[in-house]
Amino acid sequence: MPAPKIPATVITGFLGAGKTTLIRNLLQNAGGRKIALIINEFGDLGVDGDILKGCGIETCSEDDVVELNNGCICCTVADDFIPTMTKLLDRETPPDHIVIETSGLALPQPLVAAFNWPEVKTRVTVDGVVTVIDAAAVAAGRFADDEDKVAAQRAADTSLDHDNPLEELFEDQIRAADLIVLNKADLIDRDTLERVRRQTAAATARTVKTVAAENGKLPADVLLGIAAGTEELIGSRKSHHEIEHEGGPDGAHEHDHDEFESFVVEAGPLVDQPGFVEGLKATIAEHDILRVKGFAEVPGKPMRLVVQAVGQRIETYFDRPWGRDEARRTRLVVIGLHDGLKDAACAAIAARIEALAGGQVPAMPSTAAE
């Protein structure tokens, strides 16, 4: 008899939806399952993997966390994902379950399709695709255009390009889902949550189970054991990009991230933590930054400060002591749309964050038009 396939869960969702928090809660309540993690991030700073490596859970050691920072996992399947999966499967004691956290800018479709590659097809199956949604961000219209406003713009100038990469990616991640998690439900009222639920359902022609969550807290049995075998179904859950490029040579298509930019800011200790947070809010608003995350040093504190920003919502908390051989420093990755993060804007943002960390509050010159 062939060995049973190892189940893998793909956890996807837009930047800042709460995927890492969901996974951390899952690990803490895994019911004895030995889980291996593959963490993929957009940008050069591995924040999510570093947070999960420090979770201190016996059934998920640091050796069970694999980080892929060479690019979006949906674009580097052959070079990164397949070799990583093969190594996990070839272990003397393979994991009971594999959890893959995609970049917040990843298309789930090509990743799930990769489970049909001969190297892994007979050994692992996609238990399910879990799409995590920031319900509060959706309620605020973060991922959707104002249809009336766009219609007026088109009427005024039909040559304008009104494609919204955020909205398309949001819809693509929903289309791939076997389970949708409306996270951060505690930040909106019941009626608003229901409106978000309807908006989410409208993004896919299928009926997909949807659950609400606060701070990524859900029982492990809700997230694991879906048994969907999604690799056999993903061909019918096409992304916008796949639909637009159907009929190309050999059906081949590439998914790029030209619409988005990221860069890392290194700064000194946070002299004034509350002042830094307020100054960061102003900087985010000035350039419509999508995401800021990383770690900071606070003078006199033995633990590192985690900084997580989604739009105007900024969360800070101390997660663990600095390691004996670990450099104490402030490092933050900034992610935004390419049109807003041109070279001059990136330089201005980096300089301001560095000044804020040192307790200064300099004026921010507007670079939106550059």
C-alpha cells in the first residue's frame, strides 16, 4: 500500500490580514500535530518567519520553519518551492502537516497547481486554501474602487487605465479559497461584518465557507482537515492574470509585482515610542503606504519591539528577549504601490523614519508628484 499523502494547508491573504498571527495561534493549539512551516515574504526582511521561529512551541522547532525570501513563491516554484517541499518530505521523520504562508502579494493559483508536479504529487496533497481577510480594511474600502467615481473618470477620459491591482489580487485570493477567514472582526460592528461577508462572497462564483475571527484565533480543526484536494480543483479557480493571458504560447503566463515596491529602513533605538508611532501614522498617510513591519530596539528594554502597521492601524508589542549574539537594531520593511514609492519618496520616507526613531519630528516634504 502506498503511504498516505501528507496534507498541506496554504494560508494566503493580503498584506497585514493577520496570516502570521493565525499561524501562531494554530501552532499553539495544534493538538500534538508536528507541523512544518514554509514562510514566503515580499521584501528582504523575514519578519514573519522570525516571529514564528520564536514561538517556543515543542512540536514546531526552528528547524521546522523554512523561509523563502528570494521572491514571491508563486513565481519561484521550480527554484524554491519544489526543492523545499522535497527536503521536508525526505526527512527521516516527515511532518504530520505542512503549512505554507504565502506573501501578501502572492497569487495562490500557481502555487497550488505546483502540487501536481511529479516530484510531490504522489506524496502531498493540498488539504485546503485558507484566505485570511482584514475585515476592517475591506469595510473601509481599502481594496475596492468607488465604482461611481471610476465610471465618471472613464466618461471624462476613456484612455485612462483604471485597473486596480489591489482589488484584483484581493479577488484572486478569494477565488482560490476553500475557507475564508474574516479576521479582525472585533474592529467592526455586526452589520458591517455582514456587509463585508456579502462583498467577499460576491468575489467568487462558488459558495465558500466563511468564518469570523478575532486576532486570528480559530480552533485547529477548523483550519486543518478540510480534505479538499485543491490541487485537483485549482484549474477552475483562475486568477485575473490567468484569464487575461489564456491562449498564450503553451498556456504559459508570468505573474509580476511591478505594481508594488518594498525597501528596508534601518534606524537607531526608539527614543520616544509613542512619538514614533504618531509620526509613522503621518508618514503612512502622506504616501498611502500599505504595510510597515519589523523589529525595533527600545533603550532600557531587554526585549525586541515588534512593529506592525496596516494603513493607519499600528500595533507594537514586545515578543521576546534579544538573542545573545543578535544585533540590537531597528529594521522595518515598507511596502506600497510603485506609483507612490518612487526613489525620491523612498529616500524621504527612510529619512523621516530614521529621524522619528531618534526622537525628532522633522517636516515631511511631499513627494507624491515626483
